[in-house]
Amino acid sequence: MSDLDRDDIPSNNSKVESFNEILGKQQARRGFLKASAGASTMAFFGLSLKTTAASAQPSVPGSAAAVPSMSFKAVAASTGDKIVVPEGYRYAVINRWGDPLFANSPKWKGDATDDSAAQAMQTGDNHDGMHYFPIDGSNTEGLLVTNHEYINPDYFFPANVRVAGENWNEDWVKKSQRAQGVSVKHIRYDGQNWKTVLDSNFNRSINALDTEMVFTGPAAGHDLLKTNADPSGTVVFGTFGNCGNGYTLWDTYLTCEENVTDYFGSLKEGVESNTLMQRYGVTTKASDESYRWETHDKRFDVAEEPNEWMRHGWIVEIDPFDPQSKPRKLTALGHFKHENAAMTLAADKRVVVYMGDDQRSEYIYKFVSDGKFDPANKAANRSLLDNGTLYVARFTDGEQVGDLKGKGKWIPLTLDTVGLDGKKLGELFKDQGELLVKTRLAADAVGATPMDRPEWIAVNPHTQAVYVTLTNNSDRGSDKERKGTNGLKHPGIDDANPRAKNPYGQIVRWNESGKDAAASEFDWDVFVLAGNPEVHKEPGNLMAGTQNVSAKNLFNSPDGLAFDKDGRLWIQTDGNFSDAGNFAGNGNNQMLVAIPETETGKGEIRRFLVGPSGSEVTGITWTPDYKTVFVNIQHPGEYGKHPRAPKVTPQEDPLAFSKWPMDDNEDKEGGGGRPRAATVVIWREDGGVVGA
């Protein structure tokens, strides 16, 4: 996600003061050519495709592996406007904002004058989480499913259009809505390049305006989810604010709705706010200046539809192999600002999903299904995420304060759980549906640990250790009050969040008791504190970072996180790219590879990629042989405090700061008249495993 999001502002009113690739590859087989999709697809290509698809999937814990290799030469930090990869590697740019989804899609216009009808047939903007679903196990043909998180209005609209101002109209709102959500693209490698199969029936835009979805789980049909347009509380249109992702053992995609409250506001004066709205950061005034959808869509006016905002902020399950299927919003997994979803299996084969709530001083959750995964029963597996128990984490310091390790406990968010005040949650919430809609309030009540913005979570496929990026928290330990918290201040430091006004972020990991993902307790430690030892040279200064940080691998604000099949940890950043002050030597946002060691603060970390000007590096997925990796470049061209930031505005000259991906390596078509989010495909020249 962008570090400029308004929802970085905390809204946690808890009184508690302290505190991907997942588990390797399983060749799970499924029927993928549905009658409606498969027959037409074979007609398009004349292919004799099998009716099953093999995909790299989360696997049963316990696979052993040697310490993985990492032979590539680290790349240097850069502030340039191109992708940088190691010697012996090559890359190509694909899947750009505005690229066609269908054979009859209109060509993207470089001046951003495309209307909403055109955007509905084009690739969305600001790519984030994604996953490659191979067709029949193929390393050269599959479905690339990509989140499109938000838009940059400076580039997304023409020069003469201002959000909620000059030349603003309903169609610009619809264009913005159709650029956010998820795209499904059938892609194929032709021996030279990856290209979209434009006449494939699998291609699909799942967006904020057009796509009908259904609620499942305990909150489906709840009064809090009912609106004038949907008195049943079971049908909802659209998904947006789609940040990280996950994928399931049964070959479906999980998209995570994060900063959904940015999109809601009101045109009316005197609209009253309630405690729940304040806790989630919903305003009764104008919505975020990037959107202002309430100006032409009353769904997003909290005075017109006071429940609509609660219908977003869930994890959504999508079947990419069935273009006629309705996405499912999974209420059993909780309602908050979801970053990603990391799936694994408990010892007894129940499904476990780890999740972070990406806002300052928010919490880490896990869901444990009631039912057990059965690879021979696809129909039953599809309901596993509808029923189960949602837990929230409490981190406590160990016996020695300051050693960056400790103990933890998972607290069930059920009506029978007793909160800090001695009352059962059933006395605060009338039913489990209400509790799940108000997940943050329930987590507050049981004393969950506020963390430094929990982002992506990943599970080591060989050790089953779970890793989470805590991206930063410049307000921790300050005198600042949390938004909407009735005067409560930010929590102080603890061993898991050990720095006040934390500008760098850290990666914390834990081991569940007995290596069972369904366990109620865990041991945790800090894998790495990002920092800058070149700036903070005083002995013992935690701002220097842990010992696995040096002048050669400086980074800040770890965000995206994933393991490959061999146990290499891939770290992506979304942080300060000023390359000055605390961040001198960091350069642009980047992607690093780590070989974790078991001791706190140890394990080599090596820089693999640097992104172009103003961008975030996010989203990662591989082909089944791990010889091709796909990485997303989000919001290229955001000025921020970049050392080359121009004095003119993007409206005056959209190419003044960044032209990416125009003229970058394989992108011979050019980027048009403005920077464009896109996917980068990376491979080794010798055909080996990427990163090895």
C-alpha cells in the first residue's frame, strides 16, 4: 500500500499499552474448464487441454529442506527511473494499467481521457498483491490474478479534471471505480514474451462498480449489513482498496480489502458519527480527496446508506477458473483493514489463515476453520472459510526485557470469551455476526497487542515459522493522540515494537507451540529491525537496526513478504525514498532476499531489485518451477521527498518526474503520456531458479 494513505492515521481506542508463497508447493488438482468457460476456450484455441490444473499451493507442514542458496550478486541502491536486477538476470514489463483485457478493448490513451466504459475493458491501476494460477501445471501458461488497490488522481484523470471540482462528473467516478478491484488475465509465454490471451473467456474485470458479490459466514444477512439497495444483507456490489492477497488449497484467490474507509463521506451537514465509525476512521465529512465517490454515488454517502461502509473491509474469495462465479466476502475472517492472507494447515488438517490489520497500533489475527481440508472433496473445501474461530494475538515480553523476544497467546473472539473488564463478549455483542462486523472493538476488549502497522504475513514452508512485516509507526511512544480514541495516546515501546517514533519498521516471527498452526500459544522474536547503522552510530542505538542490517542492504518500511519453495524470504518495501537523513543510502523502494537463521537479528539479507522513481515494490508470485517471478510496481511517479522531485505538478507535466515504464528494457511500446503501474517478469539468463 502507499505510505501516503490517509488511513495510516491510527484509530485504535484500545487501552492496552503494549504490543505466499506459503508452506511450499502442493500439486492440488482441480477441474478448471467449466462448461461455460472451457468449451469456448478450447474453441478459441483449438487446444486439447486437460480438465485439471496444477498450481503451486500451500502444503501440509513438515517438509524438510537444506539451507537454500543465494548466489546472485546484490544490486546497489538506486534513485533512478528504471528497474535494477542482478547480473545474469533479465526482466520484461507486462500488464500495465490501461492494457487491454479483451480482444475488443480500446487502446489506452496517454492523456488519460479514456472514459469509464473503456476502463471496464482495460487493466486496472496501482497493482498490488497477485497470484499466478498455472493451467494444467504449466510454467508458460496460466491465469495472472492481480489486485488494483487505488488510483493516483494526478495521473489517472486528464489535466483539466479535478476530483470533486473542475469538470468533475459521474463518469469520472465510474472510471475510478472500474480501475480498482481485481483483474484476471489469461497469459502465455510465446518463447520471447509473456502476452495476454485476449480472446480467452477467463479474462475478467472484478471491480468496485459492476461486480455482484455475496456475503458468507456468520455476518451474512446481519442487520448491520442491510441497505436500501440490499434489504437482505447478503448481496453487495464491488471490491476496492485491494491490498495484499492470498490463495487457497483449492485454487481460489483471496483479495484483501484494506483502506475502504477512505471512500466514504457525506455531502450533508450535521451527520452524526458513532463510536464504531470513529474506531474504523469513517468520516461524516468529505471522503478522501483522491476519490469523492459520494458526489455521484449515494452508496458512499454515510447519510444516505449508513451501513454500506461495513459491507467492505473483508477478505473476498474469487474463483479465477469460473468467470461466471460470484466472489464471496468471507465474514468469518473478520472486518478490518486487511493486508494479506497467509493460509496453512493445522496438525489435524484444519485450515488456518493469518492476517494483519494495516493501521498504526492495530492487531494480528488468525482464523482456524471448524472443518478439515480434504484434497478429495473440493465442494466441502469451498465452505471451510465460512465457519471457524477468529483469534487475535497478544504479545508479551519474555523474562528478559530488551532481548527482542517473548511469548504470545491467541485469544478467541467468541461470545464466551471474557474481556479485560471481566465481562463476556456476549454482553457487548448480541451475536457473532455483530462481533465480526465490529472486529476491532472485540479485539480491544480482550487486550490484543497494538503493533507497528501489521502488513504481510508469510509462513516458512520448512520450519512453519510465521513472519510478519511491521512497516513503521512514527507515533509509537509519542504524546500524540490516536484518531477517534477519546484522548488516548499511542502505546509505548515493548520488545516486539521496541522503538519510539519508529521510522524504519521490523519483521517479527513466531513459532506456534508444537509447530501446530492451531495452537493457542507461541514464542516470538524479531528477525530484523530495519535501520541505518551509517547514520545511527551510537553503541546500542536500536535505530541502527539489528546485526543483519549493514551499509550494503539498507532498507526501510518492509511491506510485501513471501517465501519461495526453498525457504528464501522475499521482502518488498514501501517506505521513504528521499535517500537522505535517516534514509541516506536507502535509494528507491526495493525487493530483498533473506536466508533466515533461528537466532534473533541474524540471517543474511541481500538486495535483489530496485524499483523506479516514486514507486512501491509489491506483490510477488512464481511459476511452478520457480524459474520465473512476477513482481508489481505500484504508483510509479509519486513525488514524495524523492531527491529528483520536480517543481512542476503532474498536471503541468506528467512526465517531469517519471516516464516509467516507457523505454525501460523490454517495454518497447512506450508508456504513453504518464507513469503506469505494471508487472515486471524476471528470469535468470541461464534458466535457473530465481534467487538461487
